[in-house]
Amino acid sequence: MLVHDRIREAVILLVGELCAFLASTDPRIPHVINRLLAALGTPSEQVQAAVANCLPALVKSIKDGASIGCIEHGNLRRGLTVSSSPWLIA
């Protein structure tokens, strides 16, 4: 399992860094954000930390509110709701 978590972490970091070079109007950015938010469901602190490091730069790169409409509501809700964390109150 540890090997798979490291591979997921590496892929997330690679995708996040590559997206930093895309134009802010690129239609692929919301899809990458969806994938990263979906990866938050992985029960691995390494993977979740990698997602947390990639997301801020990608979200900042979206300039239009129209692009945000492509982000799936379920992924966004899952990314913001952490019921198993002792640090957050649901």
C-alpha cells in the first residue's frame, strides 16, 4: 500500500506542477481540480498533503467564475467536509 501511495503522490505533484504552465483560460484546469479533489478520498496523509500543496496555485489560476462551474459539486463538498478528522467540527 505504501508504494501505491507514493506513486499517487508523485502523479499528483507532477500533474499539479504541469498545470502551473497552462493558461488560466485552459479548459483542462477545472478537470484537473476535480481529479485532485477526488484524490482527497484516498486514506493517505502523503496523498492528501500533495493535493493540498497543488490546489491553491490551480484555484488562483482560474480567472473567470465561468470556469469554476465545471468543478463537480460532489468533489468540492467531499474536499471541504472531513468527518473523520479530529481537528474539524462537521
